[in-house]
Amino acid sequence: MTDEKTLDIKKDILWRVYLVHFGLCLFGIAIIVQVFRIQYIQGSYWHAKAETATTEMRNIEAKRGNIYSEDGSLMAISVPVYDIRMDVNAAALTNEIWNKNIDSLSLCLANLFNDKTKLQYLNELNKARRNGERYYAIKKGVKYDKIKELKDFPLFRMGRFKGGLIIPQTMERDKPCSQLAERTIGYPPANDRVAVGIEGSFDSLLKGVSGKRLEQKISGNLWKPVYDENAIEPRDGDDITTTIDISIQDVAERALKANLEKNMAEFGCVVVMEVATGEVKAIANLKRNSKNEYEESLNYAIEEATEPGSTFKLISMMAALDDGLINLDDKVNTERGYTVYFKDTMFDSHKEGYGTITAQNAFEVSSNVGVSKLITAAYGKNKQAFIDKIYKMKVNQSDTLQIKGAAHPDIKSTTDKRWSGISLPWMSIGYELRMTPLQTLTFYNAVANNGKMMKPYFVKEVKDRGKVVKSYSPTVISDSICSTATIKKAKIMLEGVVERGTAKNLRDSSYKIAGKTGTAQRSMGKSGYKLNSKANYQASFCGYFPADNPKYSCIAVVYSPSTSVYYGASVAGPIFKEIADKIYSSKMEMHKEQISAPVAQTDRIPMVMSGYQKDIEAVCQNIGVNTIVHNNSFNWVQGNKQINSVNLTEKHIANGLIPNVVGMGMRDAVYLLESAGLIVKIRGKGTVIKQSLEAGQSASKGKEIVIDLS
């Protein structure tokens, strides 16, 4: 009984063993079948799958086009930059090799980049090795000149695979002219940055067309090209030629920066435009940053629409003149320097008032009371006629510029809910409306251009590998903004501002300037105008030169000067004058036209410099030119040309103060400056066109002064 039971147990065990053995055999056969199936039946499918897992069609970025100034100077170019990475666990980097060289490598990196200490580099590299990093970032954005030096460093000189050095290349936008017109040139689009300026507006042309090529992923998260006949080569971006004149741009930016620093202003802008074409030759925008340094951060000239203040008076006066509602010799009572409109008091800068003066005088001295009373009398019964006339003169024009982001002018109509009983008089002097500096300049440029209003533009040509594929020509906004007679009267007023009015400090004996000063208080939103805060002023000067044959127009605006000086003539005017002087002295074609003009051909009276009276009289006598002297006791005089003679008037030289030597010859200028105890440094030859220290300041003995000669 017991033997039978034992036999049954044995059979049961054997059956189970045979069953397991049979199952294992079946499983082995299934594996063999599946291997055969994958290897021979599905082999091509899985080979393709593996290939696509490590290769893919990747974009090849096209080379971005260059941006040039009008004379071919590079203003923006794409240059290769490199990221320095390292496979700190490369197979060849044994512990022995690593420990022997890592100290020297850290020292070399610290000396090359000068951003970290040797110890910091050493600790970071050792930490990366402990963490097993195969693509460790050492430094980003490195230029090629440092790459050559880097390849000779310890470990790196072992080569790409042995030394672990990885140098992926990218393209970076570089501006060879540094900050010049930086905001106008702009920036291409990026992940964390909105495209602006020419870079943004012409991005589709500059960026070109990306290509495609097959690349394989290799160790270190790198991709290498794989030969493929279906690869698509990239098409490089087009090049852009701007209207910017580098020399004028440099002068404009330097003049603006020096003035902002002097007046401790918040920000400011300058635009120089060619009268006949509307080409923008220079545009500078500077703002003070947290480090009290000035940089281009916003294109205020085209994006910042503010109340223009007194520069708008030209538009108001021209509207009334063209409608035949006023004449230049009409009289207006400026009262005692203030007047009241519906309990709202308007003041003149001259507190005592100017009394009864002509309309032309009111404009020249920039009388708020005078201009507002003239316009109110002219349009008081039909206020909309004033607005209609402004619109007809294209002041409200919102033309699309080549650069995106331009603010629209805001000149309200009488139907606007913001219109009130005081809107007309306040608008007439440049308040309750908004314009950008470029829009104001466009109107003044039209006056200089005998009524023809030109559209400002910044780009002249688009080139594909040197061949012009698109060009931009001057565009006329209006053939005539008003009658010829009104243009003539406008020019008389603008020249009068410089000859007799608020900008007589800009008067020059070498060439004529025409323009208008502007001093406006900036509204601070809900806080209003804060009348006692001089820091909320906006000083401007807009005009053109030479007045008798305009070539260039220019506007300078300074926002929130922090010093006690805040009037347009004193703050913005000197910027205009410095730019105009430099352009006039450097552009010989302007002088040639002056010489060839009919007046110059018949005018036998030469230009007379300021200088010592007896010397000037002797020279004039020698060449047969009559002189008119009002007082023989003058030592220093300035000469003013008359029809048949030279009128000599006193040039006041005060003891202990820096004299004004602009317009004088080198010898006389040096004599006066050295007599004041100054050390004189001379640049150039000819007549003095600029002095580094402002006239009228206290003369400190031994202080250096630089004079620029024409």
C-alpha cells in the first residue's frame, strides 16, 4: 500500500517536470522564431526606426543680412560666437590626467575670461565631473580670437574627443558703430525680446530663408551633418542701406549726450532730416539709466507723443495767415504778461508783458498771450475752422513709417468730448494736443521746402548679394501745405526768432538759422502739470539751415532738465547750433552753393570775423571796404555785413569770465582765452566754430579749453 502511494507521488512529480520542460522548450522556440522574424522579416522596418531615432531633418539658419549707413559703413552685422562646453567625463580623461591638469586649466580660464577666480573654476569643474556631466557649460558668447587661445589650454590641447572640449557655434548680432542710432537700427526678434527698429520692421528680408539638412545625434547632445542629396541650402538675408549719415549721427549723439549731462535731464532726442528728400540723416535717443549713464532705450523721436508747446505756434500762425484772418503787422495787446480764459490764467515767460506788439513780434518773442489772443480773435466764432485748417495742412497726418511703433498725432476736433471753452487758446500755443518730435520736424521741413511736405524715411535700398532688389524714393505727403505767400511769411517769422527773438543766442555770422524755441510743461497724468516743478519741463528747438537755402532741418528735445535752466533756447537750442555748425563746416557743397548763388556773385563785401577793432579796420581799408564804427573806444568788435560796408559793433569781453570766441580767428581767440588764464587746446584751422567751455562762466586759472576751428 505504501509502495503504490510512493509510486503515484513520483509519477506526479515527473509529470510536472515534463510539463515545465515542455513549456520551456516552447518558450525557447518562440524566442527563436521572434528573433528570426525581427532579424529577417521585419529587419528593414526596425533599421529605419533606429535610424530615425538618431537622425532628423534640422533647420540650417541663414546668415542675417547686414545694415549699412548711406556711405557703406557697417551698422549691424552677424558674427559667429561660440559656447565653451566640456565633456568632463570623456573616456580619455582618467583621474590621473584630470588631477594633473585641472588646476592649470582653471587658472587659464580665469585669466582668459576674467569673470571668476581660479578657485571658483576649479570647484565648479570638479563638481561637474562628480555629477557625471557630459555637456557642461563653461562660458557662452565667446568671440573667435579667444577660441584660438583656448585650444592650447591644458586638457583642451588633447583634442575634441580626448580633452572633452566642445565648441558649438551660433550667430550673434553686432553693431560696429556701437551706440550710434542703436534704437533706430533696433534688434531682431528673440525669445525674450520684441523686435524693434529697422531690424524688426525689415526682419522678413534680413533673416533670409532657412535651409534643411539631415543630421545625426552624437554623444554630448551634439548633431553632425549627414550627406543627403535632398538637403536644402539656406538663402542668406538681404542687406539694408539706410539714409543715416555716420558723421552727422556722431555729431548729433555727442551734442545730445553732452547737453543731457550738463542739464541733468531725464531723456532727450535729436533728428536731422534732409529738406528736399525727407531722408533722416541722424536720429539719437538717450535716457538716463539707474547708473546715471545715458543709453538708447526707447525711440522717443517717433514713439513719444507729447504736448509740443511753443513750436506749435508756427502751425497756429500759418493757419490764420493762410486763411487771411491775420497779418504779420497786426497789433495785439499782450497786457501785463498774462490773460484769463474762463477763469484759467495764461502766462507769458516775460512776467511784465510786452505791451502792444505786432503779430510777428508776438511770434518772435513767443508770447503765449499774444499768439492765443490772435488765434482766438481769428477763430473764436468758428473754432472748427481752425481744426479743419490744421488737418488740411497735414499736421494730423498718420503716415506709416518704415519703422514700426510710431505714435499717432492727437489733435482733437470740436466734436471731441474732451473739447472745452479753453481748448482753442491753449491748443494755439501747443497744449491739449500731442505730437512726436518727428511729426513736428516734418512740418518745419515742409516750410523749409517751400511748402512741399516730405515723408520721413530711414531705408534707401535693399540688396541681394550686392544687387539692388528694392529701392525707396522720396515720398511727397503734400505738394503744398499752404500758399506761397504764407510760406514766405512763415520763413520771415522763423528767421526773426533767431535774429531778434527768443533764439538770438543761436545767431551766426557765417550762415543763417531759422527756427522756433519751445518750452512746455509736461502733464504728469492725474497729478496735472505741477507748476512749481521745473523738472517737468520739456525744452525744444526746431528749425532749418542755412535759412536762405535750406539743406537740413533739425529738432532737438530735452525732457525734464533738472537744473534751473529749462527754456528751449538755453537747453535745446545749443544742441541744434552745435549740430548745424558741424554740418555746415564739413559739407563743402553747402559752401559752393552759397558762392554760386546770384547774391554772392554780385556781393563784393566779404565775411568779416570778430576780432580786434584796429586790425579789422586796417584789413578792410587795405581791400577797399568801408567800415562803420559806432564807438572808437571798443577794443573787440564783431562785423555785420551791409550792402556797401561792414558795420562794426562792440563784442563785450568781461573780466574774470570765459569770453565767447566763436566766429573769431585763431590768434585773437587764443589771446583772449589765455588772457583769461585758460590753457588753450586747438583743433583744426580757420575760424572758431565751437569752444568746450561755455561763455559767461567764471574763468578758472589753469583750466583747459578746447576750441574747434572750421
